Amino acid sequence: MTTEQFQKQYGIIGKSKEIRELSEIIMQVAPADITVLLYGESGSGKEVFARAIHGYSRRSEKQLVSVNCGAIPEGILESELFGHKKGSFTGAIEGRRGYFEIADEGTLFLDEIGEMPLTTQVKLLRALETKEFMKVGGDTVTKVDLRIIAATNRDLQREVDTKRFREDLYFRLKAVTLNIPPLRKRKGDIELLTDHFISHYCTTNNIPLPEISNEARTMLLNYSWPGNIRELKNTIESAIALNRNSKLDIHSFELLLNGEKAKSDEKRNLPVFLNKTPEEADREMIYRALFEIKKDLIELKQMVIKSGMHQPEISRHLPPSEVAPLDETEKYSIENALRITKGNKKEASEMLGLGLRTLYRKIKQYDL
């Protein structure tokens, strides 16, 4: 199988040197049962490459089980991974299998492995080394035969140095380490991805393919894409959903890129997937504008407080024109916190006053 055939079969879109070389390495390591650690920024496509590794392995006919370690609360993560016996804890009204057992003979993909608490890391290391584990509340050992693929957007060596990640687990996971380049470092793939997302969205929704102007393509090419492929996908889908004619031009993307120059390296709001009527879309844009104004006022207030200057008390009551559904406002708050912190989920969670795991759950809930 050629590299091009491999990429086409497993949905890896890109003609850049970085993606071709990464695909070639995957074709080499996938057939072996060696553990693979994927590094990449949020939205860079780590799960796509994990699926390609599984699909090209001897376990391809078995199941690939994906687990987001950061989205599962610490108190139940062990049970989710290894299962539990009936009555082992309050609420355990029946026994259940964990992801390790479900993935037996297949592949277990542990996404956001850097978010896993230290107590669970100890048990994960033992399970990886011995291929056996005990369910929560159990007294017998369960043996499994599976392959592990892990992924993170954190620098695990730094996490080890700061005692937030076990060194022995880190060395166990990094047998083969693959770095997935961010979209800003593979700009040659932006046009391919753009055309793919346009075609996929229009086919899925049974609507005509819009034409995209050269100026708009240049704008997308020059943007830094802090949210990587996920941000590009959401931007394309939002632009088509909001489009009122058969052509996408620079005006179709300006608001979605926060109305700033595409060459800026600053983080921007991730666009929201909108599939609404023109009236609903207009109202949505008004809400977004009001929210941005409110956010700017809050930031200004914080700057005044930090400078020690006196400021008048700002009313906590919003005028009727600013009222929006709570889930909508929450979603925008999370988007803006991620933009302000440049994607740092820990800082964003502190800014929002949310627990880190709650933030991960909300990101998944709103498909950010």
C-alpha cells in the first residue's frame, strides 16, 4: 500500500511533508503491538491518527475503544477503566465491565492521558506491564490482551519534572512517540481540508456546493488556526450555514474569525455550528456582539481593579436586550475563556470558576 492509499483509506487529509512522513512512520509501527504516544495540540487530529494505527494493525478486526481521561471525574475513572463488582460502592447496583475489558484483543486509546490523576496512574502502569487488573470491589484478576495508544497536548516530561505525572508510566508509554504538527505548520494542507469540509457538509445536509473565492482562500491560509483542524471544520460549517448565496467570500469568514485580520497570531473565538434560519442567524450574531461587549467591560473592570484605581459599581442586572439562553451564554463564556488563555484549559477553568473535569465535560457537551 502506498502512502497516498494509506491516507485515503484512513481519512488522513494532507499532502504536506510533515503529514506524509507521519503516515509513513505509522505504516511502519502499526503492525507491531508496541505502545504509541501521540503528541499534538487540541484539535490537531490525534484520534484520526489513533484510528489509522489501529486500522493498519493486526487488531483491526477487533474494537478500538476511545477514552477521554480528562472528561471522566476522578472518583469514577478507575471504575470506568477497570470495571466494578455489584455493591462495590454506593450506586453500584450491578456489575459492569471497564474499558480495558471491553477492548480485549483490540486497541485502547487513552486520550488526554496527561489529565489522569496520580492514583489512577499507578494502577494503569501495573495493568500495562502485567496485562491484568482487578475490578473495583473485586477479588479476582482479569487478564486482557490489548494494545495501548495514548495521546496528550501536554509536555509530559515537564509534567514528570513537576511531579504531576509518574516517570515510570511516562517511560512505559513513550515506546514510540509521534508528534502531530499543528495546522499553522502545515499550511499546504489548509486548502485540501477546506474543500473536504465543504464537500462533506454539503453532502451530509443535501445542499449545493458553494463556490469559495480566492480572497477567502487566502484569508483562511493566512490565519493562524489556534484551534487547528477542529476550528477550521467549525469555521467552514458555520460559514456555509450562515451563507445566503452560492458563494463564500471574505465577508463569510470575517465575523467567524472575530472580525480581525487573519494574519494575527492571537487566539480567537471558535465559531459556533449554526444551522438556523436567516432571522435566527441575525439574532445569534447580535447575541455574540452583546456578549463581546460585556466581556470587554469585565476585562476593563479587572484592569482597573489590578491598577488600584477606584471604579463605580457595575450593575449585575442585565438589560432585557442582553438576555440569552443560559446554555448559549455558558457556551460563549467557555469559548472566550479558551481564547483568552490561548487554549490552556487549566487557566480557563480557573477563570470560569469551574473544575477542570467539569470544563472538559462542557467542552465535549458543546462540541468545542
